[in-house]
Amino acid sequence: MKMENQFDAIVIGSGISGGWAAKELCEQGLKTLVLERGRDVRHIKDYPTMTMNPWDFEHRGRMTKAFYQENPLITKAAGYGEDTAHFFIKDADHPYVQEKPFDWIRGYQVGGKSLIWGRACQRWSDYEFKAPKKYGYGIEWPIGYNDVAPWYSHVEKFIGVCGNEDGIEAMPDGEFLPPFEMNCVEEHMQSTLKEHFPGRHLVQGRWAHLSEPEQVHLDQGRGKCQCRNLCMRGCPFGGYFSSNSSTLPWAEKTGNLTIRPFSVVHSILYDEASGKASGVKVIDTNTKEEMVYNARIIFVNASALNSNLILLNSKSERFPNGLGNDHDLLGRYVSFHNYRAGSGGAIKGFEDHYYYGSRPSECIIANYRNLKERDTDFVGGYTIFTGAYRNRAEEVPEDVPQLGADFKHRLSKPGDWRIYMYMQGETIPKPSNRVYLSGDKTDDWGIPLLVTDVGYDENDEKMVADFLEESQKMLEQMGCTDLYSYDSKQAPGLDIHEMGGVRMGKDPKTSLLNEFNQMHQCKNVFVTDGACMTSTGNQSPSILYMALTARAANYAAEQFKNNVL
Amino acid sequence: MERREALKLTATVLGGSIIGSQLFLSSCAAPPKKRSELIVDTDVPLLDEIGETILPDTDISPGAKAAHIGNFIQTMVNDCYDQEEAALFINGLETIEEQSIEAYGHGFVDLSKEQRLELLTKFDQEARQHKLLEKPHFFGMMKELTIWGYFTSKPGATQALRYNPVPGRYEGCIPYNGEKAWA
């Protein structure tokens, strides 16, 4: 592949934040190269399973025993199966070293994990930005809610986020398309909380689905969500947002975009004379050929831990420990979301109600812990994802035949209504939770393997206990029977919300990025994926990455045009 | 990572709708299967008849045989079960044959519908006892594979259930008057 090697901007990674960097930079007129380590995935054309029926899958969605044995890590991922496996890596292809158990879930292709993301798009509240400093479990964010709010709006309007304006302090409203309806049990759950748990709000989550597309979505070639809930296969209707369906084709239309798949970034090259990065060293994953691409602006959007890896591996005389890392902060303060616990049960009294369609969204109980003041023995808050559903009957009563015609007819009917809840909890960033480069192990391209040394702490245990106790109380009040609860004790990482390592902050002595996600020590490098996070909050993070990326990209483009960068 | 995780966890916690035993989910390394530990094509007619006894053809919907349940079970046991589970399952097939001959003087496929139902009801009761003790039983596996395979097959999903691949919209709260479940 012969191509020129000078661009205005380089974006490393084509996932949810890389796609946004590409869109904004291209729209600002910058000739932009997007580097993607995986293969190309074109919207619709490369979604091989998108319209397959359950019976079209040889193993009806499951993987084979041999496959599970060869891929114990990636097969754990949420939504992994015969219908989506092609959008995830295989374990053997991409090793890393786990100092402590850490499930690092990756999707290496154009679009990255934006094809297989959870799609929840709640805004952070200002309380989340302020809490770490206020309660002493982190440094101060260099920005607050008001800095990001206009960029949330910018992103929401373009990607399409459906939701209700609920006026909840823990979960600010945004620019929403109409919400999906709640089902009748969820309405009951909502009113129970309202009546018996003041300050707790059960509402529809905010989701990146086109419930009612607007012109800007139609202009992207996307259409209305058809309520199939088969999103992670890739959507033929463009009903949910992904880089592939939205930002990348939009960037492409400007004529300013070049995407180079099969291009793993080895390192960012630092130029002593200018005190800036000059470009990136890339290895073609197929030919193993090395090449250098140069640009005046570099956006690092390789996914949180890979962005850490690239920066750690970007060694120069000036930065022997990795780009911008004068203080051994790079790779530290890695954090994640605590997804360990869930609860649920059955509920009677709604047998004459049902629903139509497969809703791709869930309800949320907005965080009610440590919001305005600290009210528990742990710090941080948690969001609860929740909902009610009614599957096909799985059992028949004890006193009727358990085989035969009547049995079949009973199993053909809807079963009990069931309610579930699971937590998404904030974790505390700390220096001991970190990633670093292996001293002796390298991958197929000669790049050092990443070592993960990330674990839970006592705060996480207390939060799990609180969620379990409170969720049981709420379920009981709702009238649930057959209550269950669990603490999966799953390893960090399986939340697929890993964050930090290259945190933002006001002070270059305690952080790597400034308020525009710009490296304090290397001004033309911007890190706007999960790696930039100063703390985790309790909301699903992707839309914040998108908002921060759009904000940083517009800032960078302005600096570019003013010849500052 | 949102909804699907919840459903997956829920399924696990609730005992799941997927193939029987907890053993099935274990990932201990197993040596390669020997030929004798696989379900072979000649087992398929027997599996079809077992499946048809569990979920028979009726006026309302086709039976498991119409869903080619024997082929489905063959694929799942051979590809997705580990050696121990497959052995338990295949021994179970032999047990069914042996007890069929012992009780009725014929192999299972030559029994009358009533005899088949009577024999499998006995195994089902055994399996239900095992389930309470959280022990895997071959008939629990057969039954769950049959149910899962049937309701995800074309005849099962489209005729025993209502299959709507493109609903187009979501209505949260509609009256329910005894209709079939959504596939």
C-alpha cells in the first residue's frame, strides 16, 4: 500500500472516540489519517450475521467446547457468541500479562468496540466531577460539567440519543430523541420507588438508538431502530450509533479522511528540536513492514489500555519512560467500573400484560449514594441498570405432565415476569492499580506486552455489600418473590470500562493531560479515550469520551489554524 | 456492556435455559474425543423419537422431529459437550435402549407412543430428583437440549412461538390474552 506519509492530523484508533476525532478534524478541514490495527469493517457490507435467524447458527449462538478452551478470556465478554465473535479478538492472537486477574476485552477492527458497545449514554453530573477532590479519593478534574455540557449536546444530536427528560440531579438531561416505553412492570417498579424510596429515581436510561431519526441521522444514511435487539451483530438499519455507521462515513464524505487498517502503532516519535511529536511509527500487521507517518497533531484513541501502551513505548532521550512521563504517573491510576453484583426475582400480578418488540434499552436507577454529601462508609456512587421481562415459560407447574403435548403448549406461552438489577459502581483510582510494559515479552510485531496489575479494594467490597442490601430492599418493596442475588467476583476488566493511566489534571506534576486532553509535556498529542479519565464516575463512559474528543479536536483544529500547533 | 450481560447473568442465576448441567459450563481441558464418544448418524432416529416424545406434533404446532432435533442434538453434544458430559449423554442413550427392551421387549423406536411416554416419564422423574441435588442426569440434558433446539428451530420459533425478526417498534404494555410467547 503506497501512500503519502504527511498528514495534518493522525488519529490512532477508529473506535468510539477515534471516530469522533476523525469526524471533527476532517470537518475542520484537516487532512486526517486514521490508523487501525485490525481489518476494515464497512457498515452493512461487513455485518455477516446481521439478518440471520436463530436456526441459521450451527450452534444456535454458542461457541464450541474447543473454542471455549482456546479462548477462555474473550468468550466471557458480554454479548459474545456465534453471532458476534467476529467483532472480538481471539485470545492467542493478542497476549498480555496479568499480574492480577484482569479480563482485557478487545475488538480489533475498524469501528473497534463501537460495534459491540452497550450504548448507554447518561451524562455525568457535576457531582461526579467534584467528588474525588471533595472526598479525598482523587485529584481535581480540570473541567466540570459546564465545560462538557455543550459538547454532550453536540454529540447527542449527531449520534441520536433517546431518553426522557427526568430532571434528576445525578443524571442531567440532554438533547434526547423520544424514549422507548417502559413495560407495565417497570412502571410499577418506578412508582414503588417514588412512593417508598424518596430520592431514588427509576427512569429509562439514555441510549444511542434512533427511536425517531432526525434529518442529521437520515443524512448519515441511518434509519429508525427496528427493536430487534440484535445490535452487536451490526445493524442493517443503522439504528444504533457506531463509528462504522456514523462518524467514519461522515468524515469520509469531507474528502479529508484516509483510513489505514492493519496498522498497529509502535510508538509516537518525539522531536527534540520542536519539543513536539513529529509522527508515529507504524507496523503493517500483515507484512510487518515498518513505516512512519508524520502530522502536526496526533490523537491517541487506541482504547484505554492500548493508549497507555503506546505512550509507554514512545521512548526518547527526553522521555526515557514514555511520552510525557516525567514522574512515573503514566500507566498508574488505572480504574474501571465495579460490575460484580446483581439481584432479581419474579413478580406476580401482571400476567395479563405483555409487550411488543425487543427493546434494545434498559431502565436505570440513578445513583443515590454520596451525591451531595457522603452518606455511606464507602466513597463513590453506583448506577443500577434494571428492567423487567417476560420470556417464554421455562417450567410448568409440578402437578401437570412434564413431557408431551400439554407440556409443549405450556412452554409455548409466556412465563413469569422477572425483574433484574445489576450495579455499575465507581472505583477509586490509585497508583498501585497500574499497567506497564513487560521487560522481556513482546507480541508478533515486536511491541512489548502490556502487564496489568489492577485489583479491587475495600471500598469496592463495601459498595457491593451496599448494593446487595439496598437492591433486595427495593425488590421486596416491589413485591418480588424468589429473590436472588449474587456477587460474581468477576475480575476487573470484564466491565469493559477500563479507564485512566493518562489522567487529566490541572497540575503537570500530578497529571499527564490538561483541560483539553493535551499532553502537558508534548502539546500536539491529545489523548481522548478512556485513558484520559481522572476518575470513573458511575455513568457508562463512552459518551463522555465522545464529548471530550469533540471538544479537544475543535480546540486542536483551532490551534492548528492559528499555527500554535 | 449492559443489557446482554444482565440477561446472561440472569440466565445463569436462574438455572438458565441453556443445556442442562453446570458441568457443561466448566472449561476444564479435555483430551480429544474418541470416535466412540461421539453421537453417530445412526443415533439420530432415536434422538428424533426421544425429542418427539418430549415435544410431540400437535394440531397447534409441529413436534421436535420436524425441527430435526436429532441432528441438532448430535451437533451440540459432539461440538459443545466435553468428554465427560458426552459420555454421560451417550450412556444415557444406551440406558434408554436397555430399559426399553427390558420393560417392553423392543427398542425405543419400536415402542408405542404411550410406552415411550411412560418410559421417559420415569427418566424425567429421576432427572428432576438429580436436579434438586444439583447432579447432572442424562435425561435432563436430553430434555433441555430438545427444548432449546426446538424453540430456536424454524418450525419451533415460527409455529410454536411468534417469530418477528423486525418488530419495527416497541410497545411496553399491551394486553395479554393467552397468545403464544415471542420467539
